[in-house]
Amino acid sequence: MLDERLLEIICCPKCKCDLIYEEETKLTCNHCGLEYPLKNGIPVLLIEEAGQVRPELSIKSRHKHAIKQTFDAYGSSYDEVVHPYFSSRRREEIRKVVGGKILEVGCGPGTITKGLLDKHDVVAIDISQEMVNVVSQKYNIAGVVADAEALPFKPGTFDTVVSGEVIYYLNVPTSLLSESFRVLKQNGTAVISILSQNWVWVDKIRKWLGKRGMRVGYFDDCYDSTFYGHELIQMFKIAGFSDVRMQGIVFLPFAKLDSFNRLLEKSPFHKLAIGLVIWGTKK
């Protein structure tokens, strides 16, 4: 059964027109006629999986499909392979700038979600059906299978859009920010977190240790591309955001060095951290 909380805010990800809910197994766009399946009551609003679209997969579509398969394979076990200290710190920083009705893009199994639910109404999306199943059942929130580059929501729906470690998986990273701007209310906030280019040296050490049988808790998805902070700030501004700010988090990924990390985060050197949280306002 479709979560009724979604009916007023979802739309066709392709043409952004209204969806009609006439059958328990699908949603139909009243403009372009695309049919989107409902699986376990969860809308699968992916253009590539629409009922009347079956072209040969393009390179971009194959890329998305590969990412979807990667995260589908982990499902509820994802929390076992991510770094608990880094995850808790990014969740802490994101909580400082969110408010109101929140859209979480790339929710995974709820690593950030669980830190938002105490005070906020959250809608969670992910390209992975398994991840959305997990977070919807675990936290009893509205979930949608959707593409971060084509958000299936009406304009001006949310007060905050949150996205943690997602933007570097996208074919067109700027589309996440332009789509976030569209679905935000006036004075709404978009906030994203990433592993920065400064993470590269830590990753090399992690991989060196891994070859010697010492597993270090990070999700290894074989995607190595990321961004510098100034690149993301510029992307926010191009998308139309104002008052764009950035905070570096974590220099050494060990909980025992938390006090040291926090000291450096308050200094001018915070931009050299391995994690970055960037946010901006829709004026």
C-alpha cells in the first residue's frame, strides 16, 4: 500500500507532472503516460524502469544500474562496512544545519536518517530498492526509489535537502544541486557531505593495510573520484544557492583522536580535513 504522505508531493521524474494512483501496483503520469511500479508499497520512480520505456541502456544508464546493484547487494549489512566514527561525525555536523521537512537523497540503510528523526519529518530516497526497503521498515518513514539527478517531487516541497556521500556517484553531479534547489522552499537549505580530495592519502594507507589482512572500516565501492571544497562551493553557487558555507570534519579517522580532530576543525586548517560538509540557502 502506497504511503499516503507521498501522494501530495511526488511527481513524474521525467516531465515533473502529476502521477495518478489508480492501481496498487503502479503510478501513471497524466502527461507523458509513463508507468512507474510500486514494489512492496514503495514507488520506484526511476525513468529507466518506467513501464513504457525499454530502450537499450545507454552508458549513463549502465553506470546507474551498476551503482544500484552494488548497493542492493549490501542492504542491511551496509552499516557493518562503514566507518562508525566518521559516520557519527558527519551526522552530527549535518544535524546542525537542517530544519523542517527533510528530503534525504541517498539514504542508504539510515546512517544519517536516524539522527534526523527526533525533531523532523523525513522522506528518504535511494536508487537502491534494498536500501529503501531497509530504511522504510526500520524507521517507519516514507521511502521512494529514485534517482538523485531527477528528483520525483514537486517544487517547493522541502525545507532541507540532505545528501551524504552521494554526489560523486552521479553522471552529472551539478544536477543534484539544481534539483535540490527546485524542490526546496524559499529560504530552504541544501547540505551535502563528502570525502574530500584530502581523503586520498588515507585511502592509500587503508588499501595498503587491506592487502596485509588488516580491514579498516570503510565501504569499498571502487569509485575513487571526489571533489575539492572550492569546486563544490562553486557548484552550489551555479545552482542558485546563496550564503554557501563549508566545514571540514575529521583529520585522522580514529575515535580516540576526537578531541584532536575537533581542535583542528575550529582552526583555519579545517578545509584540509578528509571530510567536508557544505551547505547553502535558496533565497
